[in-house]
Amino acid sequence: MSTLTFRNLRGDIVDIPAVAASAMKSRFGAVLDQATKAGAVAITKHDTTKYVLLPVEEFESLAAARQPTLHSLSAEFDDLLAKMQTPRARAGIKAAFDMTPAQLGKAAVGGARAKR
């Protein structure tokens, strides 16, 4: 089997195995297993990729990534909000609100320098 190289949604360059369409007839089960292991299999016809066989989980992930639904955005918001509700996060917010403007400015400059 040869491979197909492409850039996925995260921008990573990945290789997926490729199989000729004629080989699908005789090795269908093995190709399905390969798609499960590799995440996808490119199906070629006359040395040109025509199709990509992928597990339903991968398809659902790609379909969801194309257009976020209100439900998925709401769930993402809820997750982010839950992370901000930890005792450490609350203490950090309280400390920020208790700072004087000069202290807050100094902390902001220190934080900006630390990220460089």
C-alpha cells in the first residue's frame, strides 16, 4: 500500500494508507481494519485518490468541525466556565479585583513579559 499525505484540520501533516479500488473487492475486510487503525484509508483509481474511507467517529468529528452547532458551542462554554470556577481561579480573580491600579498594571506587564 502507498500513502496519501495531507494537512488535517489541526494543521498537522499526516499520512494515510492508500489502496487501489480493485483491491477493495478482494480485501474489503482488511481495508476496513486498516481504516480503523489508521483513522482513514485513501481509495485510488488509476493512481488517483477518488475516495477516503474513514470510521464514523472520524466522519462525525470532521462534520462537527465544519460548522459548530449552538449545542456544541454551549457545551464548550459550559466547560470553560466550569474551569473558571475552581478555588484557584476564584482566588486569582479576587486578587485581581483587590489590586490597586498600579499593582494591576505591574502584574499585567509581568505577565506580558513572561509570555515572550
